[in-house]
Amino acid sequence: MKTAETINAVCAELGTTKADLAKRMGIHPSSLYRKLARESMTLEELQNCLDVLGVRIEFNLQYPDGKVRSSQANYEMLLERMDLLEKELETAKKAVEFHKKSLRDLRTELNSAVGYTELGMRHRSKAEEYLEKIQMVLTNVEFTIAYTLGESLNDEQDPEEPENIEALTGKRVLLVDDNELNREIMKEVLVEHGLMVEEAGNGNEAVAAVKAKEPGYYHFILMDIEMPVMDGYEATMKIRKLPNRIRANIPVIALTADAVPETRERAAVAGMDDFLVKPTNSARLLRCLAKYQ
């Protein structure tokens, strides 16, 4: 039904004229006539006409979903959908805010992580120094406990003391270790079994001591591997290159807490005669020295 036919039918039903309708709408009758004649009335203007007349039109339509609904039912359905969409929109807004906050938190954590990483890199050497000191303390504690209990932390079975242990009496040992506590513990064991002990705090001091004494003064060298100034590898190589063959051939036994095969191989290449894993017990230490008397 066209707009003009709808308005004419309603006016006839209510017993009113289009001129009266235009007056009640606040427009000139000729303007209403032209709109009706040209079918140029907008939906809003049509609804205004019907509202003035107090008329509500009900009609059924077939919608894209295939269902036929009245205009009122469709209107109510649209209101429900709109309400649902508004709720979904509100939920979506909250989700967006949550994700924005999560992103901000993530960026903060990332910046912190980067900052800590940079800080860690700047202080890496100091951290490694502290870690080395902690490891040294743990090794010393294990070493002390092992000697106190007469146990060994080495993997192989503990050997018995050498039968000719008396032959070690009076032998002179150069004990090279940068850790004073390590030297003190090992010196006590050696002196207890009749050996004479002199000490050096690093490889450089060890080489200087060997050069300063007459050939044959030292019978053994117990050489720690990891030391400042000069490590045990370099010190042993320098001793092996000394022009005097008696000095150059002093038995050197490596001392280290690092028992991996690569360390043993490197010690052998440097010219070390034997290898003891720290902490070691007195029987193992004395048996090792006895092999080179």
C-alpha cells in the first residue's frame, strides 16, 4: 500500500480531512498534498502523521532469515538484539581495557628484564667472582669434612696408604694453591707424615721458587690449576722449559676440583705427571707422591 492510500484510508476511517491533518501537523495543506502526490513523504513524516491521528499500523513481513514476523515482533526482537549488542560492546570494552593493562604490564616487565640483563652484564665479572668464592668455600668445607672423617670424595675406591710411606719422610714439597685454607689443610696432612712443605700462592711464585732453589731441592710439586696471576698449566710449562734438567723434571701433581676429561688431557699436555681431584684424602695423596720418590 502506498503512503497516499494509507493516509486516505486512515482519514476516511477516522472521519477527518487531510487539510485538518496538515493543520494538526503544523504544515500547510498544499505541502501535505504534494508529498502524498509525489510519494516523497519520509518514513519519519509518515509516522508523524499516524501519531497525530493516533494510529498504529501492524503488518507482517518475511525477513531474510525466512521467518514471517509482525512489525511489532520484529521491533521487539531488534530491541533485544540491540540490548544484547550493547552488553557485548560493554564486555568488549572491558576486554580491551584488560588487554591494554596486560600490555602495559608486559612492557613494564620487559623493560625490567632488559634492565636487569644490562645490569647483570655490567656486573658479570663481580658476580662470577662471588660465585667462585662461594664455590671455594663449599669445596673447602667438603675438603675439611672428608679429611676429618677419613673419607674421599673421588669416584674411585679409596686406596690404602703406601707400604713404603716412611720413605717420604724428609721429602720437600712445594705446595702451590691460591687458597690459604686449602694449603693449610693439605700442609697439615703432609707434615703429619714427615714431609717438609713450602708454599706458593700462584704459578708465578712457584716458578720463582723453583728457580731460586738449588736443583733437587724440591722432590714434588703439588700444583693447583685455577689460580690468579699465573695458572697451574702455564707454571708447569715454564718449569718444564727450565735449562737445568733436574729442576725441569720435578714431579708435578695437578690439584683441581674439575675432574672432566678435558682438564686431565690439558694437564698432561702441560707436562703434569699426575692428577688429583680435590678434595682428596691423605691415603690417596701419599700414594700419589710415593710413585715419584
